[in-house]
Amino acid sequence: MGSVSEPTFGIYIPSYKRANTCTAHRFLRYGTYIVRASEEAEYREALRDVEDHIKVWAVEDELICGLTEVNQWLIDNAPEDVIAILDDDIHHFYYRMYETVSLEDPEVVTAELERIGQLMSDLKIGFGATDATIRPWNYDCEFSFKGCAGAVRWVNRPVFKAKCHKELEYNYDLDLVLQELLVNRVILKPKYFCSKGLTDTNEGGASGKKRGDQVASINLMKSKWGKYFSYNMKTNVPHINVKR
């Protein structure tokens, strides 16, 4: 019998105009920032003190010129089988069970990222994500198999079928969830392991997005997915209405 090779795993952090404010790498034993070539020198200078374990991968600007573009490029071109994609402004990780415990040790955080990646490979699940909220009362089980995506996403590239669509840029992660629920039936959401970012309130990234564009994207999602997607405009909370 031929040997079964172990899946390879990588951690990536797409970043734009946040060379001096990105924080996600502080929680990692290793990882790679994906940046526009025009900003490469700035990122390398800002990350000089951690260059032994945090790398910079510069890509031609026009290939990763937006949220959907950089994520799709990474999904198409990462060399590993399973990848974790982190928001660059993550400033906290937690264990959230019946008590909430702050995680600051890069060994622990990196091990959890690897653990979820291994589970997805073993179970042949294409997409995974942390919860979109860290509210303690949202914890009701260790894992769920549907729901909105948070600041960390995992992609099992040999199984993943969804595509990032530019016209849904401000809700592209929700669209990925629904696509994967349609074709692969489930996603993997670790509800015990949470991440917290700044929700685009700091400079750079998608902080310049306009409310009108967001509303247009929401309406497109409603048109595309019908009863399976809803959005509370008063609370800015989306809902994936799929039973699993």
C-alpha cells in the first residue's frame, strides 16, 4: 500500500495600509503577511523584529486589490493543503466555554489553528471559521456546522468549492459560508475558540467602506440567497437561516 501523506498547513494574514498597526502576528509561532508589492518595503521594515518567524509575501497590486481579490488569490495560490486566514487587526484570542479565558501564548493559539485545520482535513470539510461574536452566552456547544464567519477562516483547499465574488465584497465571507453549505453541506465552527478584531475601525484595510455600498451588498445577498439569508439593519447582525 502507498503511504498517506500528512496535509500541509499554513497561516496567512492579508493586510493593506496597516504595516505599523497590524497585530495578528503577535499571537503566532509562524505566519505570512500577504501585502501589495507597493507596500512590501514598509511591511518588511515594520516586521523586522519578528522576521525569523513572520514572513512577508508581496503580490502584484492589481492581483490583490480588494478583500475578495486577495482572499481568492490566496485560496488559489497558497502552497499548503489547508490554510488559516486571519484578519490583520486581531488583538485578542479567547477560550470561550462556560468561562472565558484570555489566550496570549502563541504556542496555544497556533496549536488551536493547526488543530482545526487537521480536523477539517480529516473530516473533508472545505470551510471553517471562528464565531462572529465573542459573547459568552453564544457558547452552547464545542462545534457547530453553520453560521456567520468571524476574524479567522480556514480553507481546506482540496475540498473547498466556493468562490469570492467582487460584487458581494462586504459580505463575501457570508456568501462563502452559504456556498459551502450548498455544495459541501456543512462548515466547521469552533465555538470554544474565539478571536476579536477592531471591525474596520482602524486605518487601512476595509475601514473606508461606505454605508451605501454595505447596504447594496446586503441587498444583493438577499436577492441571491432568498430565505436563507437575512440581515437586521438596526443591530447590523446577519443571519444564516439554514438548518443543520
